[in-house]
Amino acid sequence: MVKPAIQVTVVYDSKSKSRGCDADCGIDWSSTEAISLINQRIKERFSDRIESAYLDLSEPSSDRRILELKLTTSNENLLLPLLVINGQLRISGQFDIHQLLDAVDAEIEIKQE
């Protein structure tokens, strides 16, 4: 039985300092090295069942999804980065690769029930 693919999206703003951190802390989601490492860890743990995307809200875009995320982030006073799995917000604020992988594990378990 083929397990369903899961879409993991990290939403961040590369031009804004995190409101929850006075110093440079957490993963630099705009770093290609960090993204490559995260993608490698996701692939090692979950094979090809996980699709990942990284959305930088500071980039100009007319994409409806990005505009909605900007509005939601502002209206709900959410801390960036956001971890969104299958369209559902899972984490708001700083998180690391272990938390991301744990959240994906939880989503897989929910899908199997």
C-alpha cells in the first residue's frame, strides 16, 4: 500500500528579524545550505513521500497562497517561521529540524488511522 504524500511548507521572511528572538537564532531558512541539509534529512527519513517547499514572504508575489499567508500572519500576529503541513499550521515561531521531522511523523500516523 502506497502511503500518501505529505506537503511540508516552511514560511519565513528573510528580510525581517524574528520577533521572538533578540539575537540571530534558529535556522536561517533563506540559506541554501540549510535548506539542502533539511531536504536531505527529510529524504533520509521519509524517502520520497514528503514534498517540501519554502516560501519567503519578503519576496514580491501575486500568488494567492502567499498573499493569504501574509494576511493571516499579520492578522493573527503569528511568529515566523511557520511550519505548515498539508495546509494546516503546525508550528508558529522558531523550530528546528527535529521538531519538523516529529511533526511529519505525527502527520503520517494520523493519515494511517
